[in-house]
Amino acid sequence: MKSQAMLGVEIPEGDPLRLLETLDAGLPLQSLKRFKEATGLADEDMATLLKIGGRTLTRVKGSRARRLPADLSDRLYAVASIYALAESVFGAHDAAIGWMSEPQFALGDHSPLELLSTELGRGQVRQLLNQIEHGLLA
């Protein structure tokens, strides 16, 4: 599942400038719901991943606005792209979801999910996934 399928919206991933424009305009509010359904994450985990409070998440979900704010869209896309990469590496949605919540030795015994709320953490998870994909870890 690519990021766009996970978010339920067309994402111009092959065109970085259009992607920036899309995220600046804000992803549709429905993307948040679609991502939550695809990952099975609880609201508390979603709030942590997106670096917003639980009440803020509740407000955003209940908002009449049709689009997410640009900063929230950017974070949601960044997290969704890591989940999509994990699915690509492991070849199955359930395997990727399971791996994301399991402690990984290469991540200091943290689960990838624990690290996704920051760019540095996402970079570490992305690097590990790329190593696994290329057979650099036994």
C-alpha cells in the first residue's frame, strides 16, 4: 500500500514540488481517518505520532474544515510514507503493522512506532527499513 492509498488521496510522490504544494494546501480531513483505519492505531497513538494533544486531535476530527492544517498534513504524510515503506519491504500489510510496534535491536530496543513523531526518528526507521530491504541485516 502506497502512502496515497493509506491516506485515501492522490499524492504526487514522484514530483517533490507538487507534493509540497499538496501538503501546503492541506490534506483532506478524511486522510486522517483513512490512515487511522489502515494502521489500526488508537487516538492516543495518533496524537503522539502527529505531536498534537488528544483534545486537539478530537477537535481536528470533528472540525467543519475540509482540510487539515499544512503542518499536520506534512507530519501525517511523513508517517504514512514510513508505513508504506515498511509494507513494501515486508510485502504484506499485517507484517508491516506488526513490525512497526515491535522493539527492534537496531533501534535501541525501541519500536519504530515510538520513533515516528520526529524527523530524526523517522530517518532512523527509514534507514533500518532500507538496510533490511537490501539484506544488510541478518
